[in-house]
Amino acid sequence: MKKLAESLAEYKILVVDDERSIRDGVQRVLNRVGCEVATAQNGEEALDILKSDVISIAILDLKMPGMDGMELHQRIREIDERIVVIIITGYATIETAIDAMKQGAYDFIPKPFEPDHLKIVVNRAIEKIRLSREAEKLQAERERTLIDLDREKSRTRTIIETLPIGVVVTNTEGEVVLKNPAFMQSIELSSDPGPGELIDACVADDGFCRFVRKISTGDHGTEGEVPTYELCVSGNKYLLSRGRPVMNEKNECMGAVVTLSNITSLKMLDQLKSEFVAKVSHELRSPLSTIHEQLATVLKDMALEGAEVDHDIIERAKEKTNALISLISDLLDLSRIEAGSLAENKKPVQITELLSSIVDFLGSRASANGQSLTFQSGGKDIPEITADPMALESIFGNLVTNAINYTPAGGEITVSIETVDHQIKVAVSDTGFGIEQRHQEKIFERFYRVKDKNTRHITGTGLGLPIVKGLVDSMGGKIEIESQPGSGSVFTVFLPMETAAGTGQGSADDA
């Protein structure tokens, strides 16, 4: 009872009935529980009270002389729709009370009624008012929050639109939800397709669109790496795109944010450098080849004539010229990869047969070093791929040669092939010296070589692995390494079964 009194004390109730006994009875019942009650004997008197007091609940008798309960109900709703109306009705007017409820009345009490019944109905009305006020309060807070969010969104949009680099945001379906003017300028988009359009409607580069859609679904490659893709616009403008997925508080992907940077000047500089390297390499290779052949002829003649000269000096000169020729050949290969002129002779290749030939060819060299070189063919279900066979030979020949060079006598080298998730997986593993973690991120850089007590005596150009990675990238594949010092290394190449070597400008991160 005390709890009910505390609830009702916050609300004022108006009782309208032409029977004084009903008015007084309702007033006594509700006064006992601490509720403030006003009474009126007809509609006009009730309207006067409504003009001066704030009423929360109105209890109306349907049958009153002059203005009846239905008309008064409508007048109350015109004054304040938040006032909860309860109808008092006799048996003969129940249908009329139901009609009143259809028009907005909250409940009705049939005569005669018990005090407890009255308190229950009024208490329910109080709860309705309380819940309605709470809902209004929550709605107001929500609107304030939305206003704050809108202001924050406006600030964020302003920042994004003034960024000098292109920015585009997509949802999980690859549909554009936000893009800034710099993005449109970067891709030379003359008209805005509007929000909700697929990224394909903005950019004609299929590889870039696949790159964006892949990140939009949460597939962003190795943890910690930022996927990149290089695209060309209008034939002479190069852009580097970087993308990251947008994650919510539940770590669910909501889409992607991709930035575009103009790298045309860097590409031009790189092209000039490549042309310079190609020119110098070409000019050096011919005379070096001539010197090499002449040294070989001299050594052969000296062996036949039995001349007493220092064979070691000439032999070392021959080795050095051979190393220079190898370096120049590698530089030329790199220049061709960058120019897109290597790996152009695409044809169906049975990669299992190609690997078997490479293993057979280099097997004698491994045997001479006291190593075992084996090939695990992976069965007969390896399909053909469309690629340049010379490029494939360069990739796997370099990897096997490296394994031989960096594996001591008695070591084992294994080449294996299998299919994994619509990709051909080729692994070259060895039991050699292994590579420390700090070197693994750099071994694909040009001229980078790991030098320690185990590898100091091994000669090389430091260009073999960069050539391998460049060729694998051009085929839309990727290369991974697993290695521990003293436990050997595993280089794994993944190539798509439908690979078409040399297409697109995508990087390994797009694989």
C-alpha cells in the first residue's frame, strides 16, 4: 500500500461523474493511498479544471447530462493526448466504453466496482504514464546522441574530403559508401556515380576491384601487413593503393577503407634506373663474355702444351668474369620483369614434368656436394597451367640452386608439389643453415645477402630471390618462407591454377 501511495503521489487525477457518491467514493479510495484528486460533476467543470491544473489521469462517467463522457473524452484528447482516460460505465454502456477505448481511452471500470479494482486499474495507468515518460526521455537522449554523431560524422567527412590523398570506403558488398574529391581526381572520374554503387562503377581496373572486394569481406592477408595494389590510369599515371578492413567492436568486418597515392614520378625514376641498368648491362656483357671465352681458350691451350704458368691466377680470373656475367644477366632479367617483357611467352605447361627436369638437371651438382635432391610429384592430378615455361624454370631453378648453395654436405633437399584451394603449391625445403627472422623480410630485396660464418664463402649476386619474387608476382601468385637457423628453410610458391603470367600490375599482397 505504501509503494502504491508513493507511485500515485506524483500524479494528479481528475474524477468526473454526475453522481456525487461515485465522485466522493473514488476520491476517498485514492486519497487513502496518497494521491491528489480533483472532482467535477459535469464536462464543463472538468474543462475548467484542465485549464488550470496539470492532470495525468482522467476518470470519466459515460452517462452525464449535457456533455457526455464520449464528448468530454474527445475534448481532453484535443487539450493533451498524454492524459490517460479511464471510463466508468454501467452494464448498458459497455459497448460504448469499448468504442471509447478504440478512440484512445486506456481502460474502463464497470459499475459497481470494488476499491481494489479501482486501485489496480489506476496503478496500471500510472505504470503506462511512467513507461511513456521513460520512453520519451530515452528518445530525447537518442536524438541528442544522433545529433552528436551527426556532428562528429560531419567533422570526419570534412577531414576526409580535405585530405590530399584519395580515400574510398566500401561496405562488405564492395559498394562505395564514401569517397573524397582526391579519390575522384586520382582515378579521373568525371561524374559521381553516387553512394551505393559498386566499386566497379568507379574504377575500370578489374584487379583493383577484386583487391577492394577482398578486403571488404575481411580477407586482408597476413596479420600486420597492409595489402597494396598498383594500378595504372590513362596509360601513364600510376597509383599505389593501400587497404585495410573496417572492424566493429565485435571484431566483425564492416567493409574496407582504401587510400590512393600518386607514384607516377617514382615509377618514372624507377623506369629510368631500369633503362640505365639494362643499357650498362648490355654494353658490359659482350666484352666480358669475350674475355671469359678467351680465358677458357688460354687455359685449354696451356693444358695441351704443358706450359708452366700459374693456373690458379687465370682460373680465378675466369671465375670472376663468370660471376660478372651472371650478375649482368640477373640485372637484365630484373629490368625485363619491371618492363613487363619477361614471362610473355605463355603456353600450357605441365609443371610436374618441368620440376622433374629441373631436379634431374641439378641432381648431379647436389651429388657432387654430397647432398641428396629428391622430387615428390604429388600424384597425377596436378593440372596444367598457362605460363611462360622459361619464367617457371627461372623461379624453381633459382630456389633449388639456393638450397644447394646453402646446405652443407650430407644435407637433404626436397621439391614437392600439390594442389591447395585452387592453387598449385610448390615447396623447396632443405636442411641447410637456415635464415634468422631479422633477415627473412629483406632477402627479397635486391643485392641483399645474408652473411655470417656459414655463408661467408658462398658467392652470389643477391638478385636470385628478387627475380623469383618478381616473376611470381607477375603470375598473380605469392611466395612464403619458413626458416630457423640450423634447421633449414622452406620456400613455398603458390600459383593460381588459371594463372596467366604477366597480366595486371598487382603486387604479392593482392594474391
